[in-house]
Amino acid sequence: MINLIIIGVTAAVVLVALSRTIRIVPQARAYIVERLGSYNRTLSAGFNTLVPGVDRVRSRVDLREQVVSFAPQPVITEDNLVVHIDTGLYFQVTDPKAATYEIANYLQAIEQLTVTTLRNVIGGLYLERTLTSREEINGQLRGVLDEATGKWGIRVNRVELKAIEPPRSIIDAMEKQLRAERDKRATILTAEGIRQSQILTAEGAKQSAILNAEGQRQAQVLLAEGQAKAIDIVFSAIHEGRPDPDLLAYQYLQVLPKIAEGQGSQVWMIPSELTKALEGFASAFGSSTITLPSPVREREPNGPPRPRVDR
């Protein structure tokens, strides 16, 4: 019975010793081992052994990239306005020994360093530039943090300003300014549209006037050509037909009422060359006596001129 107890105790001691001797480190982790209180080595991923009672694991360090989000911090800009800035930080431990022994709490140190650097950077910028220069601010923060955390075995990969919240009064003023800018652009665009419309209307009227004038000119040319051609045809027909005095006298008598219809025809003349033609025309109808009209004809008031004829 005693032997069994001794065997059981021995087995338990052996198991405890083995459990304290064997260390299996997960991937992307690093264990800092101290021997008798001083740094001995860094265990990498995989199977590792320790000396029981002599070696101990000081800390377990995560080697993956980590993301830390800090609470919104009040920051004063150069124009004395308080804004709250929410920051996100991406970093990675590159030296587990330095991250363990060079700084007591690197997460708290990174947070305080981020807040201090952020206040220094934002303190030299006006509010408007702060709102529109996030990339510039991120670059400045990353440069300062990476340089300061390098001796801690930490590499800062990226810094992001997640939110910048100005005071409510400033937000209201900015909204009014944006509305005024939009109204201004709308007014300018409306005026530009009206101007373009008027220009196009004037261009259209100009083109229309040019086309109308061109059409009238062509119509007048064609009309003149037609009249000239008609006169030429009539002239040719008259000369070819060789009309006698009787025909000319008859045509003159047909046109005579139209001549008398004019408002300014108070006195009009009858060509003396037509007297012989009129005598021949009268004789053709068998009239024995006809008195030729005198060269001057009188016009009755409110009526067409009337020739004096004595029979």
C-alpha cells in the first residue's frame, strides 16, 4: 500500500514537472522566458522545453497586427475652437523582448503618446484645415508615433482619425454657409442658363432674318426675271404681230378707265399720236361724225376723269 502511494506521488510529481517543462507556443505568439529572474530567451511558435523551478514564462506577446480605438479626445485648434477627435491606431509588436522590458504598458503608452501628438498637430491648424486635411494629420501622427515606439519594439502601421466633431454652434454656422454656397451656385447656374438661352434665341433670330432676307432676295430676283421675260415675250409678240393703229386705239380705250382710277389723276394727257388711230377705229364702227378728244381731260370732283366728246 505504501509502495502504491509512493508510486502515485512520484507519478504526480513527474507529470507536474513535465507540464512545467513542456511549452507549446501557438502561431504568431512569443513567450518571454526568465531564468532565475533575468531574461533568458524568447520562445517561438512550436514545441519548447523549460527547466522546472528555474525557468518561468515572464509574458506572452501577440505578434499579430492589433487595432486600438481611443475614446474621443478634446483638442483645441489654432483658432481656439474645441473639437473632439476619435482616433484609431494600427500597430504590431516586432520585438517581444523590447515590448516587455522597455515599457511597462505599451498600450497605455501608445494611447498617451497619440493624444499628446494629436494635440500638438491639431493645435497648429485652423478648424477648416483640420476638417479637410485628415491625410496630412494621419501622416504626421504616424511619423511621430513610429519614431517614438521604435525603441519599444513596436511598429505603428497606420493612424486614422475616425471622427472630428466641432461644437454645435460651429456645425450650424457651417450648414448655413453650405446652404448659402449652394444657393449661390444655383443662382449662377440659373443666370448662366438664361444667358445661354438668350444667346441661342438671338442666334436663331439672326439666322431666321438672314434666311428670310435671302429668300426675299431670291424671290425678287425670280420675280424680276419673270417680269423681264414676260416683257420680252410681249415685246417680241408685238413686233412679230405688227399691230395696226385700230388695235392700239382699242387697247388704249380699255386701259383708259384704269388710268382714271388713280387718286392723283386730276389732269392726264392723251397722246396726239392716237388721234388718227381713234378716227380709224370710229370709222370701223360706221360713225359718220366724231370729234376727237382734246389733249387735256378734266376730272370731276369725287370721280374719275371724264373725256369731253362732242358728237
